[in-house]
Amino acid sequence: MKPDLVSAGKGMLLEPHHPALARDFTVHYLPMKPDEHAAFLKPIADKVRFLQTTGTYGANAALMDLLPKLEIIASVSVGVDTIDLAHAKKRGIRVTNTPDVLNDCVADLAMGLMIAAARRLAHSDRYVRDGKWLKGNMPIMIRVSRKRLGIVGLGKIGKVIAKRAAGFDMTIAYHGRAKQPDVPFQFYSDLAEMAANVDFMVVVTPGGPATKGLISDKVLRALGPKGILVNVSRGSVVDEPALVRALKEGALGGAGLDVFAAEPKVPEELFELENVALTPHVGSATSETRLDMGDLAIANLRAHLAGKPLLTPVV
């Protein structure tokens, strides 16, 4: 008999992952609506030891407690802020994520959003399609090369972004919990001070309570009317109402946003702004990276099944 596994959150697993899971597990695909969980899980609750989820869907305490025999949660994500880690630790449930394999794609998107916001690529595309070019040229825009970049959260993805930015001859600074040894970039302990001394600021810090609203109104206004914010981390890290106000007032020069506070809902005020580039949380959304992420999550599940050390444990 194959052990029972619950798969939560649709969209992150690719077609090859489903037969891969089915080789070792009896897979039950959890309904998306939380109010359907209890009825769905009741017949199998005492058999389920494995849960696969995603960074968007997560696993809260209520879901864990519907599965009294749960031993491991494997998330197809780097971020685990949507998983109640304290409750998992209290229950003795192991948690894994999928770090490193998506660094390149998230860094690529961060650079793309930086260019898209500075050069107003989305607006330029509409300008051509709507026939406006026939009536006159677009206004001139902002150069990216040889500008100053501040990175909020110089972790593994942040370092890859820095590598990309160096290719654009950018001067790089960073803000984090502490100065990192052997890092050649200028460190700012005060985030607002860094914002005031850069042209672009990329946010790639983890989400969760510790970073909620970190990019505050003060920070946004320090970045200033010529500054551009790029967020590829979590929507919760940015004070979204303050961001909208700063953009509408011209207190912030522009933004490239892949994540939002209540996604998939996005503040409609952003839709009309020409200096904003919006993408629907697609930092890791390439076939190559999603395949690697799913493979790593499945490898963690198989390791636990075989009694071997987990490849990428969180708790």
C-alpha cells in the first residue's frame, strides 16, 4: 500500500510531477476552498502523513490539525511565511522548501521589472498598438545602466540580482539585519537612508510578520520622485496604500511589482499609472524552474518516506 499524500494548491506542479508523485504515494488533491477541507479529509485523515503545498496556498494550523498523523509538509516555494511554522514545530511536523533552484529566474524578473518601469515598456507597447506613435513620440525616460541600486535583503537571490546589476555597471548597496562579511557593497543599517541614496530599490526579503510594512511611507518618499521600487518578495513587505499614494502624488518615480498584499487582487489605481509595471507573481514561473522546484519538493517527500535526511529542511 502506498502512503497517502495530500496535494494542496493548484498550479505549481507541472504535468510530469503528477505521475512522479503517484509512483510513491496515493495522492489526494485538496479542494482550494478551506470550507471544503474538513469534509474532504475526514475519510483519510488518520492515514495522511505527507502534505505537499505551495508558497501561495501554505498550510495553517487548522489544516494541519485536520491531519493528526501528519509528519511532513513539502512546499514548492522558497518562502514559507504562509505555513504556520510554530504550529508545525509544536506538532513535530517537518517542513521543507525549494531554495536556490529559482534564484536565476527571480533575479531575471527583478531586472526585467527594473527596466520595464524605468523605460515604461508596458506603456510603450500600448502606445504603439493604440496608434499614438503616429501622432508623436513618447516622452524620454530613465536610464538603468550606471545608476545606484539598493537591495533590500541580500540573500541568495539578492546576490544573484547584484551579479546581474553589476553587468549594467550599477553601484550596489544593501540593507539587511546585519552587515555581511566579505561583501563588497555598501551596507546601510537604516533603510530610509539607503533609499535616499539610490536610484532603484529592489525588495527581495522574506515575507512574514518581521518584514510586514518594511517599505513604509517614509522609505518610499526617501526613494523620491525619481526613484523606482521593484518588489519580487511578498506584497506584505510594502505598505501598499502608501505606495499607491506616493505614485499618484509623484512622490515616487515608478514601480515594478510582481507581488501584492491581497493577490490576485491588485489596487485598481495602479492600472492607470504609466510608470508602473505589473506582473502576476511570476518570479519563478518558467517551465525549467517550476520543474526543478517540483522535483525538489518530491525529493524531500521521498527522502522522508525512506527515512533519509531531508534535502532542504526549514524545521
